[in-house]
Amino acid sequence: MSVLAHGIGQSQDLPLPLDLVLQAGAATVVLSFLVSAVLWQRPRLGAAVRRAVRSTWWRLPLQVVVLVLSLYLVVNAFTGSRGPENPVTRALFVWLWVGLVPVSVVLGPVWRIVNPLRTLFRLLRLPAAGLRPVPGEKSAGRLPAAVWLLVFVWFELVSPGRTDPVVIGCALLGYALVQLAFATVRGEEWFARGDCFEVYSELAGRLSPLRWRNPLAAVANTPRDRGLAVFLAVWWGSTIFDSASSSPAWDDFLDRAGNPLLYGTAGLVLLCAGVLASVRWMAGRLDVTASLIPIAVGYTVAHYLTLLLTEGPAPGLIAGLQITLILLGHLLAVLIAHDMALAAGPARPVLATLADELPVVLLMIAYTWAGLFLLFVR
């Protein structure tokens, strides 16, 4: 399988007919909402998030290993083979982009610890506070990381040179230089809001059980800023675009229209913008952006599952796992959104809060259908 031939299934791989799978998806969301409405009538996820269990002896060796491996991959991108056997392609698009999500879900936000850019920043003894920190700059939150994530997914899904190791090496080197330059000017904490991979790992890591609290509480208490919704929209929207652009219908359209670079770029940007607009419009006055995290995680792992399972299990088993991951992500999202709605208006009648949640439930049903449909309809 090509590294860029992402994990897409077919309807014949499904353990049930597609229409029943779609009905099961809608039923999962609706039943989750109804059960939570009856049994979950006060906020339960608002407790302060306690710090993760800390053990630091392994950090320095792992930081050194990741830095050395990163330097090797960049050098090898320029000096090694220009064919698919060059490891830099798989390292970027599989080990990092795909593998970082399940690793972070299990172990927490590991990229913040092993980020080779942070390690290099410290080795070079660059100013931790930055040469010219800007007061109030953190108000933009994760917006810089969202912009860089859009650049990365464009490179992965649309760029004509994305399979050339030399082009990948130039992209990695350029990204590292720009990130280090911004961190030098704004301070080391720039990486926490400007490095798309660190933010990617941090959000997925909020579902990690390796903390002294309920993982759902960590998601519900995700710090909210102007960039969170944009980052999640790019994350999930780009994965949807990856599925859609793998369909015969998209290939037929490009054959007729030509110019795949233009239409690919436009399709990616418009789809991410559509996800962002749908979240903000359907949610109304409720800010339930953080509830999208388990949806994004579940769909990402489901979408790329065949890249992670290299031994090639039966297609039916993979399809079942993909369905389970998508439905589990939406079930958790419903519970988190419900708790956030209760916390936003503790003095309001429960029925009024539930009425506010209905657009969110409809949106999640639409997302469930879209995720399942794009994974399996070919």
C-alpha cells in the first residue's frame, strides 16, 4: 500500500448493510442524548483538572533519540533515495501524522515533551522569554497552529511534490526554521500555540487515561480560545476531504475539469470552512467546541486504521473497528457537549438546556453520517 493511499474501506467490507450502519450511527447519537438527558442532570466534568502522573527519568533519553532521528530523516531526505523506500515519507505521513493521535490518546500530550524543535531551541540556548514578546499575543490562542495545520494538510493532500523526499526535506527544514524563528522572537511557549503537531498531540492527549481525573473532564475543561474551533475544523475537515478526494466521483470531476492543484486547494479550504461554519451556526449560543475533540480523534484513527495495521487483518474486521471508533467518538462528544451545556447555564431549567442542545445533536448526526458514508461508499 502506498503511504498516501489512506485507509479507506468499501461498502462490501461492512459487517451490516450501509443503510443499517447509518441508522445505527444516528441511533447511537440520539440514544446517548436521551440517556444523558435522563441520568445526567447536573454538571459532572467541571472539577479542576489535576496534573498528570509525572515520571521524568525517561524524558532526556527520549528527547535525544527523537532529535537524532529527526535530523537523520531530514539529512536522508536530501542524500538518500528519491523513491518510496526513503523513510522520510512514512515518518512524516504515518509515524507522525497518523501515529501521534493514538499514542497521545494512550500516553497524553507526548509531543510537547519530545518535540525536537523544543529540544533544539534549548540546546541552542535561545531566549526562553523571547526577544520581543508581545503582551496579549496569547489571546489568539491556537490560531497560528491552525494556520500551520492547514498548510501541512494541503501539502499532504494536494501538493504535487508531496511524495518526493527532497521536497519533503525542504518542507521539514523550512517549517523548523520558521518555528524556531518565531520561538526566538516570541518565546519558547510559542510552540504550545504555533506548532501544529504539538497542539494536535495536546488536544488528542486530553482523552488519555494516564491522569488523576476523568479523561472526559480534561476535554470539557480544554482552555477555549479563538483558535480552538479553527484548529479542530481544519483537523476534521481535512480528514473528510481526504476521504472525499479518494472517491471515483472526485477523480471523474478532476478528469473533466483539470487543474487538480486549484480545485484540490479550493475543496480543502472550503470544506474546512464549512465545518467551522456548521459548528458555530448549529451550536447557537452554546460553546461546545471541545466536544469535537473525540469526534476528530475517532474519525482520524478510523480513517487511517489500515496504515496502522500493517499485518492486513480481514477487511470486515477493519470495517467493524472503524465503525466502532466513529460511533465511540460521537458518543463521548454527546456526553461532553451535554455536560458543557449544563455547566453554561446551571440556573436554567433542564428542558431549556436540552432544547439548546438539539441543534448540536442534529449536527453530530450529520457528522456521523458523513464520516461513515465517506469511509465506505465507493
